[in-house]
Amino acid sequence: MSHTFYNKMWVEAQQNLGQLLEQEMPLEPPKPEKDRMATAQQLGTLYIRYVQIFRNLELAYDQITQPQKRRVIKAVLDGVMGRILEVKNELVELEISEFQYFDDILQDMKMGPESLEIPIPRYFIKEKMKVLKDRERILSQILDRVGAKNTDMVKTLKPMSLDEAVRVIQVSERARQGRLRAKFMKEINLEEKRERFAKTQGEITLDPDIAAQRIQKVPPPHFYKKSIAEEIAQKTETLRSELQEQHEAEYQHALIQIKDTIREKEGPNMKANLQDQIRQWFIECRHVTGKFPDFPSEEDGGSSAIFAQKTPEQVAAEIAAKEEAKPKKKKEKGKKDKEKKKGKKDKDKTKGKKGKGKEEEEEEGWKIKPSNFLPDMASANQTYESVWQQRDDSWNLHQTYDAQLIKESKTKEVEDEVRIQIDELMRQELQNLKMAVDKEKNKKKKGGKGGKKKKKGKKSGKKKKKKKEKDLTPDRTIDSLYEELVTEGLLIKPKSIKLSDFIGEYSYLGTTLRQADIEPMPSLSDVKQLLVLYGILPLGCESVHEKAPSVKTLLLAGPSGVGKKMLVSALCNETGANLFNLSPSNISGKYPGKSGLQMMLHMVLKVARQLQPSVIWIDDAEKTFYKKVPKTEKQLDPKRLKKDLPKILKSLKPEDRILIVGTSHRPFDAEIKPFCKIYKKIVLLPRPDYAARLVMWKQMISQRVGSLTASMNFSSLAKITDGFTPGQIVQAVESVLNDRRFGQISRKPLTAVEFLGSLSRQEPVYKEEEETFKSWYAKTPLGKKRSKAMPGAEEDTGKDKGKKKAGKTVGKKKKK
Ligand SMILES: Nc1ncnc2c1ncn2[C@@H]1O[C@H](COP(=O)(O)OP(=O)(O)OP(=O)(O)O)[C@@H](O)[C@H]1O
């Protein structure tokens, strides 16, 4: 695609965003919406529109090479990402469910389900490729040195007894000899066949055309070959990435060079002009007011405050007014505080009298919460409108930097620098003038000293904060801590899996089922989206992590083999995050004792923070909160982290891009209250539904055998594998499609029946197990809230209590 294509895409996205911003930031605050369904529709539409803008902006940012445009797009892109998370959060609260279904809105908007898919910004990885590659190299080196014992996500093997080992070697040796013999016999047979054929036919050489045809009939070994168009597109994309880097380097160079030139050429002129203007102002002020003015302080903008198109009297009056206002302000503040307190008391009184009256009023309608991202987006949009919308850059064929724009911004920077220097000089000059002409005594500026003192005060405050967290390893480098954690198997390498490898299919009936008061089972594609929203976007983007609704922990729960660990790996690979393994089985016996545990956690958090983003993975998360530790596991001390987990969570600040991910296939074994207190976001992974199974079988088989699947009845296979997990399907495919079978495929077509043997040896997820998961989820806070809100639960007296509490918290937030 061309530069024009991506530019057009950006402009369109920006126009759509402009419309959305107008809708989201109306001049008059909107009235609360009373109809819940209408609100959900409104929010759903907003969500989908933002996702469309996000998709286009992401592509534009990935491909546009003009560095200044990329900066504007990045600001908008990050804002849109954050806003999507905010809207999602609103939807979760409104519908009291982690899963939302938009099929009806999509239909109205004439869009396909794929347009709901949230892209993972490629810049998450692209822009730190070098660091990631280096880190990967170091990790591999350490792993090689250590012998890659238990440092991978693959489960460790148990040590073998000598007898077993001898038996394995004997079996392999016999197999090797057998294979050799078979190969030998095959060659002899072929040789005999050839001789017989030669005898009957005589020695004829084949016509080259026929020979070529014969060769062409045999399918090539790599069926899954990219088309030429695909290859060209990929090449262009790579080329663009290189261009981006090159243009960025040129831009950085131009920034310095242009500024130096402006400073050199225009600096002296700027200085002289400014000095003249300020002197003129001194004289005019004295002429009008009878005395020299006071020079505006640095905080007030120095001389820039003087020339804001005001008359000298105005400026003098303003300064005088400010001086007067200072003590007043203090008084007013006092008054306001008093009023606030009074107001509070009055409110309390009315509460006492009327009971729930006020809260009910607040609850009457629904209003979207104030956003942390809308102001940023609006200002980025403003930049777009003022700088780029009308700009003609048809001259910029190669889409390199725009020197004129750099000049404008750098001139302003140089002016500011010059102004600060000149202000200092002129302050002194004014002082001298006052002394000489008005005979004023030299009153040293108190502000400057005071300001410095203040700064000092701030610094000491920061130091105090830092002291709170003890550094147990002050004299160790991050590299050495990193190496120790890898050696101990606490920092591991994720499996090389991308989120796109996680197969799932969109759920087409979600809304219909919900309208019929049936809670649909979420689809694997819904789960995938949640992982992007709660895990990937905040981990990948700093501003999103800091300002979006915070998610510090995530629990992935579901039967064995549904892809929990796969998602953890994908999460790390898509964001370039480090993976720490704090699973009970992995930390058992390591760093013994209380102080040992403290040291271990300190090291993990220190490295996780410094090399963020990081994922702290706890497999078998329920074990930390066991209701009762089974006898066989007592030695492992699975509850070792129970007391420390809340402390870790507390110590995580918004700027720490660290996510704790628990995975569990038996969440019901945990004490629900403390468990849910740690894991606030719980995602239940379902077994794949028919649609997902169909896609899974098709994809997994065709990945291995290409298009040679005409004889396969995928539909029946998907139908009869109801209850089987993706892990079991993978296993069946791998066991059937071994090298031998693969070699025979062109002669003996693959059939669905062949997979039945392997499947019959595996245990599917039975309805009862699924029900156990569902009923466990209904006991979690969100599950409980939802079942209360479902029709028929209105008379529940407990609901009123819940309402009261909710009302109170809303009230508190508003006051803030
Ligand atoms: N949606 C999916 N698409 C493709 N492959 C999948 C999917 N889900 C799981 N798999 C594959 O299934 C296998 C098992 O998955 P994984 O180990 O992640 O399951 P798990 O839920 O963590 O299991 P356990 O609870 O036993 O630890 C892996 O090989 C994984 O790649």
C-alpha cells in the first residue's frame, strides 16, 4: 500500500474520532439515562466505534513513516486504547458481567464479527525489539549454562531409575535396528522392481515433458505457501519499518541541527529585540504610573506576561491585584472549608431524616464516569486539526520530516531560553534603575530563595517515600539478580506462542440468549478479547496502565487443557513481558524460611519493576488459598504466599507495569473470600463450543497436511468431540498425524474415523465438571452480584443492603 492509502486511513480515523469526541464532550452535561437497555446499547455502540478507530489508527501508526505525524497518531492511539478500557469497565459494571455481546449492534451497523477484534499494537514489540532480543539472548545463555532444568514452561521430567533407563535404551536400539533393516529391504525390493521393469520395457528414457508432469503431480512438501501478492505486501511492510527507523533518525538529527541554527542566526536578534522591548516597558510604566514596575516573577511567566498585549497600567494593576489577592485567597479557602464542613453536616442530617432518599435520587439514572483519557485525546485531536488537517504535504513524496514544523517549535523553544536569560539580566537592570532613580533599597527577591527552599523540601519528601521500601539487595546489579532468578527457575521463558495461535470463534447468539434470560457460555474468542483488554493493552502501554481502570491480578480458571498456560505465554510474547513463575510447586523448597521468602519476593519484584512489563504467574493458584491442604501436599507448603500476596498487591503502584496471573483448574478448592480478594478479575475459560471445535479441527489438521483434507468430515468430528478440550484435540491430531501417516497422505486420504481411537482414550469435560465451575463462579463477587440482579431476585432483601453500599461509594467518589 502507498503512503496516500495510510494517510487517508489516518484522516478518516481522525474524522471519526472528532465526531465521537463531540458526542462524548457535549457543551451541556447529559442527563442521566434511565433505561438500562438503552444505556447498554449506547455504550456498546461507543465501544464498537472506538474499536474501529483503534484498528485504523493502529495500522496507520504501524505503516506511516513521517515522524511528526507518527507522534500525533501515537498520542491519539494511546488515548483511544485507554478510552476503550474505560468504556469496557462501564459495560462490565452496567451488565454485571465480564462478557458483553454486541451481535445485534454489529448487525445494525452492518459489520462483521471480525471488526470487534481488538488489535494488539505492533509497536509494543517493534519499538523495543533490540532490548528484547538482547534479553532473550542473555536468558538463553544463562539457561544453557544452567542446563535448562526447570526453567521452561514445559513440565519437568521425573528422574529415571537405572533399570528403566536401560530398558528405554534397549527398546530404542531395537527400533533403530528394525528401521534400518526395513529400509534395507525396501531398497532391495525397489532395485528388483526396477530391474524387472527394465527387462520388460527395455532401457527407455522418459520424455522430459511427461517427466515434468509426473513431478508436478506430486504435491510439494510445503503446501502452506504464501502467494506472491502476500509476499510482496510483506516485503513492503518490512521496507516501511526500515524507512520509519531511517526517517526517525533523520528527524532526531534535524531537531538538534535546526535548533542550533536558529540559536546561532536568530538568537542575538531575539535578545536585542527583547531587551529593547523590556526597557521600553520600564520607561512607559514609569511615565504612566510614576514609578518603575515590579518585574513579573518566573512562575508568572517573566517578561512573557508583560507582552500579552496589555497596556502598562493593566500589567501594573494586575500585579498589584495579585499581591492583594494573596491574603484574601487564604481567607476564602478557610471559608470554603467551613462551608464544606457545614454542607457535610447538613447532608448527614438529611440522610438521618430521609433515609435512602438521596441515594435513590442518585441511582435513578446512569451517567458515564469522568474519563482520564478524553482530555488527552481532545488535545491530540486539536493538534491534528490545527497542524495537519489543512496541511498540504504533497511535496513530501518520501514522507520524511517537515522542517518548517520543526522550525516553528524550535523557534519557540529558543525564544523561551533567550527570554529566561534576558529576564535575569533585566531584573538586575531594573533593580539598578530603581536604586539609581527611585532610590529604592536593594530588596533581595525572596521568591527565588523561597522557591529553592520549596524544591528542597519536595526532594526530601521523595527521599522519605523511598525509604519506606527497604532495598534488601542494594549492592547488587539487576543483571546479577536476573541471572540468579533464572538459575533458580523463578524467571522462565514463555512458550513461543502468539495470541493469534489461540483458536476461537465468535459467539453469534449472545444477545439473543441474554434477551431470553439465558446466560450464554462465553466463547473462546470472547476470552481472547478479555485477555487483550485486561492484560495486553495495559502491559504494553505505560499511559494506559497508569490511567485506565487498574487490573493488578487476573485469574484464568477452567478445566485442564483449555489453554490457560497458552494464554499466559501469549500475554508475555505479545508485550515483551518477563515471566516469573511463583507457582506453589515451583517455589517449594526455594529460599527457605521467612527471611528467605522475603528475599525471594524482593528480588522478583525488583527485577519485575526494573525490566517491566512483567507477568508474575501462579499456576494452581487455588493451592495458595487451600481450604484444607491435602496430606500429600503438606510438605510442599502450598500456602506459603498467602500472607504476602496482599502485601505485594499493595506495593504495586500504577507506574509498575506488573500483572499477577493465576491459573487454576480447581478454583473450588480455595477459600473463596481471600481468593477473590486477591483475584478481582476472574475469567472462566469454557470448553470449546461447536463452532470453535470446527475451526480448531480444520486449522490444526490443515496446518500439518495443507489442503489435502477433502475426504475429512470436519463437521462430524466437531460434533462428536463435544466436551473435549483444545489440549485433547491437539493431542489427538499429534498422535494420528505422525511422520509415517503424513508420508502416506497423498495415497491414503485422511478420514475423521482415524482420530476416534486417540480421542476414546481421553476423558472429556463432563457436564458435571462444567456445572461445578459455573456454580463456583456464581459464588464470586461478580457472580453473586449478577445473580442478584437477574429477574426474580428483586424481592431479595439482601439487594437493598447492596444498593445502600453502592450508593455510598458513588457518593464518596463524587465528593472526591
Ligand atoms: N484455543 C486454543 N487454540 C489452539 N491451541 C490450544 C487452545 N487452547 C489450548 N491449546 C493447546 O492445548 C494444549 C494445552 O493447553 P494449556 O497447557 O495451555 O492448557 P491449560 O488449561 O493450562 O491446562 P492445565 O490446566 O492442565 O495446566 C497446548 O498445546 C495448547 O497450545
